[in-house]
Amino acid sequence: MVRRNEILGIVLGIIILVLIHGLTLTALVFLSSYLPFFNRNYNFFFIPASIGLWQIVYAIPLIFLMKIKQQWGLMKGVIICAVLTALLNGGCWILLVVPR
């Protein structure tokens, strides 16, 4: 029974971080006209590729919060989703930066 609750916590942690990623991307798209770098030369296309950098702001404090509250399943889910996001983000940056 404990294993099932931990798996549910992991899935909920992944869903929580995916929702926060979506909210962050939405906020960055709406704020891109006010940010000087994203405002010119179609640089707003870099917003989805920069989510790995922005997740440092909210993923690490969320992990520490889950650790303090001893919600290990949620913490594992958040860590899994953060690592997958960082790996996918790294792949996007390699595709954008490396010349062909």
C-alpha cells in the first residue's frame, strides 16, 4: 500500500511541475514584449528553449519544500520532471546553437 501512494506522489509531482512549466511559459510569452532581449528580431522563439534556466527559480525551492514536509513521492516526481526538462532543454539548445 505504501508503494502505491509513493507512485501516486511521483505522478502528482510530475504533473505539478508540468503545470508550473506551462504557467511560466505563458507568463514569459505575455511578458516578452516588455523584456528587452525578447522584444526584437523574433527572439521570443527562444522562450521555450529557456525554460530549463527558469526552472531553477521554482523547481529547487519546491524540492526543498517537499523535503522539509517529508513528501518523498512528490519530491521524487518534481526531481524526475526537472531532470527530463533539463535534458530536453539541452537538446533544444544543441539543435539551435550547433551549426549544420
